[in-house]
Amino acid sequence: MRIQSIVTPKKAASSNTKVKSPPLLTCAVNSKIRACGSVAMIPTMISMEIPLPIPLSVIRSPSHIASMVPVESMIMLENQKGGLVIPRINPGKEEVKISGAGVLKDYKLIGYLDDQETSVYNWLTDKAKGGDIAVEYKGISTVFRHFDFDRKIELSKVENGNIYLNYIMETEGSIEEFMIGKEILDNVLLKEISREVEKRIENEGEKLIKKFQQEFKTDLIGARDYLSKYQPKLYKTIEKDYEKFFTDSLVIEVTANVNIR
């Protein structure tokens, strides 16, 4: 799949009209992206084989594509020096769907996140809002529905050449009121289920962190931003070789605090 992005003028033009517009950038998700500005842009080619009933003219329209690939994401690409997690667009028979995400490094597509990993990525980067987290309690499946989800990062310690960070996740929500005919109102029971949700968040979070460190070998989870902004003296000592430090010497733990109403 190939995505190209160009500048789009305010006034719409036909596909046969050549449009002069301010210089910006052209990007191709399957190869290399060259960036040189921050003017609004939209992807104009997803695939020449996208099936009907959605015409290519609709796929290319600013209003349609802006809802799938926000302009802010493309600006972030330049700010992160060619690294970004961007929604994955999959053309279907009747519509274009967003499923999971693509991971870019040095303006090149290097891998994908599935839907669940994309949700976890949002937890790690403090972009999560409302959502559901499925858990099992004593062999019974239930769903925790969160209304908000906050993440903050703290420096735990610096020891033996390693930096230890703690990603603290705090969320509040509710679960199904009944489970096998038994009403869940007991505070002890709610606390036990909260701990199951916390373990799910912690395990999934640390698993994805390791994927970024060991497989993608790039920090798109906010650790560099935290260190450079809130631990500038420490960051200066690792800045020149940060990518290697991120993969080899940065230890990140996830701690979750879940409140069930």
C-alpha cells in the first residue's frame, strides 16, 4: 500500500487540473518521506485499485481523508525527525477502514501495530480517552469501561549506567453490575477486579514497550520527551547516542491505578 501526500489548496480542483501551491512535502509510507514544512496536506493516492462504490475522487477529498489521517500527524512526523505511529488505512469492498497503525522510523515504514497494540500505545503516550478493557476474574470474562485515562512518567533511579522510568497509568470507570447472577457491589470484590485490570494494563504496557525497544528500536513512547524536558542534565549525558541507550539501558516499568465506581 502506498500513500502520497501533497499540499492541497483551499479551492477544490479537478483531477485534470494542475494546481500550483506552496512548497511543502511529499511522503510515501512504503519507502521514504521528505519533509520541509508545516502547511496542511492530505494523502492523495492510497491505491489505484481501490474498489467501488467509493470513487477515487471521494477517497482523495480533503474532508474524507482528514478524518482518517489528521494533519497534526503529518506535522508530528517532521517534529519527530521521521518517526511516527500513524493509522493504518485498509481499503475494503465497500469502505476504507482504519485498522491498527503503521510505525515509521527515519521516514520509512518499519512495522505495524494491531488494534490492541494501538490501544496500548495510546495508553503509553497519554492519548487514550474512553474505551473498554476485557479481563477475566476467576474464569469469568468481564469488561472494564474507562471514562478517562491518564499517564505520567517519573524518574525512579539512575543506577549502574541505567535509567529507570515508571509509567504511571491512572484510570476510572465501571464494570458490568451483574456476573453469573451475583451483583457486584462488594468493595472487596471490586478491589480484586480492579487489580486484575491493573495487571492487564501493566503487562500489555510493558510488552509493547519491549517491542519498541527490541523490534522497532525507536522511542515513540514519550521517554525522550520526558527526559529532555524534565531531566535535561541527565538527558545531555545520553543525547548523542540516545537510540542505543533507549534499546540497551533504559528500563521502563508500568504501574497502573484503577478505580472502579
